[in-house]
Amino acid sequence: MQALIGPIASGIISAFIATVGVYVAMMTRLTRLETLMEQLKDEVEKHNQMVERTYKLESDSAALTARVERLEER
């Protein structure tokens, strides 16, 4: 029994160190992913704003075209 205490303790310590290492690696990766998601969110927001502006310009252009056509008919 005395001979097994050393290897068992060594195994437990190794498992603990490995678990801490995996946890730290996961938290680092999670932080990086959160940063990337925030950047992507900002890019999507900019894109959506551009789409909204483009839609408004197209609507304004269509209205102006119709107005010009009505004026040309006079």
C-alpha cells in the first residue's frame, strides 16, 4: 500500500495540472472568439446601414425619375 501512494499522488497532481491547462486554454480561446464576434457584429451593422442608405437612395431615385417623366409630359 505504501508503494502506491507516490504514483497515485503523482497521477492526481498531473491530472490537476492538465485540467488547469485545458481550462486556461479554453478561456483564452473563448476570449478571442468573443472579440472576433464583436468585430463581426460591428461589420454587419455597418453593412446593414449601407443597405438601408442604398434602399433610400433607390427609392429617392425612383421618385425623382417619376417626377421628371411627369414634367416631360407637360
